[in-house]
Amino acid sequence: NAGVTQTPKFQVLKTGQSMTLQCAQDMNHNSMYWYRQDPGMGLRLIYYSASEGTTDKGEVPNGYNVSRLNKREFSLRLESAAPSQTSVYFCASMSVTSGNTIYFGEGSWLTVV
Amino acid sequence: KNEVEQSPQNLTAQEGEFITINCSYSVGISALHWLQQHPGGGIVSLFMLSSGKKKHGRLIATINIQEKHSSLHITASHPRDSAVYICAVYGNKLVFGAGTILRVKS
């Protein structure tokens, strides 16, 4: 039981490059989330998926796209990376019907130069 | 105005002190979570509350649904409690507070 797995852990991108952050959970959770964390800003919601096949914008969705490929996987894509997207990204999952415990991935440190 | 407000933003305590971190929210929720983030980034869930009070070791969490307020208490604080403590609420999605940076000095 691996919980929530995020890849990659570290990535350096040049401005304008694209990349996808992958997230997978093996707990059969319905809800999955992508957050970014910046110094002094706390965790800000980028996108979330309440269930397989649905996605919704969060607080800071501009510059990102997401795909809920299946119940396990929820990916975050940066189509044209900008230095403002330098951040630590966290994926999380939660089952509303099973204790509501939140599980986080270990984080992905992204630097855009 | 943020949907979730935490106070204080920063807190320094001496080992052994009783610590309280507060969380206020402005939206209807079905659950409130307290999380801990250690240096290096890992985030773990401490409590999930929908009413009343929960205790785990030296940690106690309370929630007042009518007042839309929750507190996290740490009794007999220890340097290993130094971390960022984050409040999150769940209505139809998870929304996080900015976190409280706690440093416990020996």
C-alpha cells in the first residue's frame, strides 16, 4: 500500500517548456487534489477532482490543466512553464465515505528558469 | 477574505509550554482537518473533526461548529513538535489555511 505517489520529485524547466506531474493513489479514493505551496502563502488549490471523470478549478488554475485518467490517477500539466510557476506541488487524495483522512504525496519541487 | 484563517502565523515556545493554535472558517463544512508539515515538506494528517473534541497523545483538537472555530492544543510541548500546523476545511472541496509555524525551544 503505497498511499499517494507523486512524480517527479524534482524538476528544472526552462521558460516555455511543458511537463506533466503525475499522481496516483491506491486507496480507491474518489477525491483528488493538486496544490501549490509558496513561502508564506500556504497550500493553494489549483484543481481538484471530486470523482472519476470530473475536474474543477480551484483558487489558482491559470497556466495549468488536469486529467483524471481513471480513479487512481490525476495528472497536472504545465503547457508553457513560467517562472511564476516555480513552487512545490502537492497531490492529495481523500475518501469522503471512509473516514475523511487526507493523504498527501511527498511533493514535487519545480523550478522554472 | 480567506475562507480559512489561522492564528498565530508564527509561534515560538519554550519546551514544556502549553500551545494553542486557532482556526476560523467562513464556509459551511462537513469536516475540519489538522495537518502537520515538517521541514523537508512531508504533510501528515493529525485529526479529522466534525464535532466535539479529539485527543491523540499530547495533541488535542476541538471544534465549535456554531462559532466556526477550531483549536489545536499541544500539551507539554517538545522541540520535536516544531513544524507547520495547517488547518483545512471540507465543504465540497478542501481549502487550507496558511499554516502556523511553530518552533519549540529547549
